Amino acid sequence: MGGVAPESVEGVNFRLHENGNDEHISALLKFPDGKHGTLECSLRNPSPRQATICGTKGVIEVQFPFWCPTKFTVQGMTGLGSQTWTEKKVYEFPLPDITGEYNFVNSEGLAYEAAEANRCLRAGLTESPLFDSEECLAVMQVIADIRSRWEK
């Protein structure tokens, strides 16, 4: 979240499976300075499994699978009603060449996380400066705030 945690989680909608697990969730995150974010995730309904990030200067589209993508596109926008667009720029990141069986598509990309954890351990660090405990706790708080809506 770029070091800025949401002030609140609003407008949570959810559907639970009979076993109590969440099947479908949508939420609105309220940030300082009138900024907001929306999220939706579902195990019940088909979805493109990609992410779109809209900001004040343009749009970033993270291709399937958003949890371990191999490319994303950036397109700038300006003008009244965002009517002036720049040409899309595509950024590609190949997966490491690792063979084996995986549970999820592009799981071999998790090798980058493992390499960072290894680097931190060898350097005597207790956390990665790329995603520190404060950022992790902020994400976990959002998840806890969303989940608290159906535990009542």
C-alpha cells in the first residue's frame, strides 16, 4: 500500500460457503486525502484474475495471473475526463527456468521471494526492506477488518 494504510474499510459485501470460508468479497478502502481503493476477489465466480490500478496519471494493467505476473502495461492519461492517452508501454519479466510440478500457474515465480528471503537471512536482516513488517501488518489489518464484518 506504499506505506499508507487505509483509514477505514467501507462497504464490505461477502458471500460465505456453508463451511464458513469466504467465497466472494468486495470492499472499498478509504485512504487519507480522499483517496480510495476497491477490491473484489472470488472463489465462486469466474474472473479474469488480473489487476487494474487507476491513478491520477494513468492506468496500470497487471496481466493474468496478477499474483505472479510476467508482464504489465502502463498507459498515461491527462485532460478533462482522462480523454488524452499516451501509447501503452509493456513491461515483461520472464519466469525463472525451474522445472517441476506446481499447484498454481507461474508458481516458479515464487523463487524471487525465496531469493529475497535468502538474501535477507545471509545479510543478518530480520525482514526485507522491500516489504517490511509494518507493511505486512497494514495488509493483515485490512484483511482482519474485512473478515470482522462476517464474524459478527
